[in-house]
Amino acid sequence: MAGNVVELTDETFESTVSDGAVLVDFWAPWCGPCKMLTPVVEEIADEYAGKATICKMNTDDHRDAAVKHAISAIPTLILFNNGEVAKKWVGLTTKDDLTAAIDETLG
């Protein structure tokens, strides 16, 4: 993963999303729209370094968290606030939508 993006595993998922504002991008290497979203997620990770945690989770390699959060299509992004789901996007979304939600969560 590039720069400030955290690569999550089933083992690190719960402990990571339980602390503050955490955006998780559920993706897979074969997913075209996921690849289109990657530069946006990386930009957000750089812009919010130290304020919010930006993560990617490969659903091919780590299925448990994806099943727990009912990920039925990718890309799916979930914004957590101290472990609680604050917002969820299924499919492609814009950087503006993501950053607006993160800003709102950060208050």
C-alpha cells in the first residue's frame, strides 16, 4: 500500500476501526472500479494523515470482516467512528463525498 494507507487483515480489523475516524475500502485485485478508486483513497490518506485512519482491505485474502459487515459488492467503503458505522458507500463514489463525511465525523 502507498504512503499513509493501512492494509487491514481479519486479525487487525477490529482493533483498527475501534479508534477514531477510520475509512475502510473493501476491494479486490480483479475489481476494475476498485482500481479506479485507489488513487482517491491514497490522496485522502495523505490529506488526513494524523487526523483519520484510511485503510484498504482485500476481500479475497480477508473474508471475515467483509462477511461481518455484509459486503456484497465491491468497492464498498465504510466510515467508522470509534467502531460504529458512520456511513457506507457501495460502488464508486467521489472524493468530495468521502471527505465531507470524514470532516463531519471529525467534527
